[in-house]
Amino acid sequence: MAPGAMSFYYPLFLIWFITAFLVHLFIKSFKPPTQIHAPPSPPALPLIGHLHLIGSVLPKSFQELAGRYGPLMEIRLGASTCVVASNATAAKEIFKTHDLNFSSRPKFGSPEYFIYRGSRFVTAQYGDQWRFMKKLSMTKLLSVPQLDKFTNVCDEEKVKLVEPVLRLAKERKKIGP
């Protein structure tokens, strides 16, 4: 592609970007406001959220933010929204009182496009089906009689792990990288 032809695409990209931004603002203006009562949050930047407020020592950064915004605050790390509890009473309130609100897994992608539509044990949301699958796996798959069937396999794997180490130790060679 010629160098002059590339400069033709810069204004087109700028026009496309401004149009997309204006369409986004137009659609957002007609959307009814959500009634979510979120905890306080520091001002965020558009794409990175609050990453600019996080230093190299994470607990120290959260301690400074908690001093300004309280023990419970909302932080956006890129596209992920997190709730930070900075003291024991806030954490106890979350895990004791509101445990069902926080017990589900985050939704990654659209589950209807996954195999079995998100109904597998690992991807299932907390509920009756998840509790049933957990009970089934604990009583049938991970029960003591079932695990006892694999003791000889575990013993063989232990021997396979230790044999090379013993051989290298007898030869007085270096173990590891």
C-alpha cells in the first residue's frame, strides 16, 4: 500500500470513531437509569477504570482508598467490577447476610453458546441444580470407597515421582533447573 493511501484512512477512522461515540451517547440517553444502589466509588477512567489508582502494593492502595471512600467500595478493574471490603465487619456483612447474592460464579461469555448451556458443574450458577451436582459428586465420585479404588494408582504415581529424584541423588547430580 502506498504511503499516501494510508493517510486517506485516518480521517475515515476518525469519522467512524466520532459517529460510534455519538451513537453510544444517543442510545445511553434514552436508556432508563438503573436502580442499583452500589457502594461509593472513586472517579474512574473510561477504559481502565480504577487501575490508575492501584499501586504496586495492593493492600496499601486499598487502605488509602478505604480511608477516602469507606470500608465498602466499588472498584472497576478494566471491564470487571469488583466490590472491596476493607474491614472485618464489612466482610462479615457480605459473607453472612448477603451470601446468596455473592455465591454465584461470574458470567464469562454467553452460556447458551457453551456445551450443555452452562449446566455443567464447573459453570453452573448456584442453585438447586448446583447443590444436587455437588451432593452427587461428594457422595458418589469423591466418597471414601470410591477413592480407595485408586490407592494403587496413587502409589504408582508417587513412585514415578520419587524414583528420578532418588536416582539423581545417588549419582550426586543436581536436581531441578
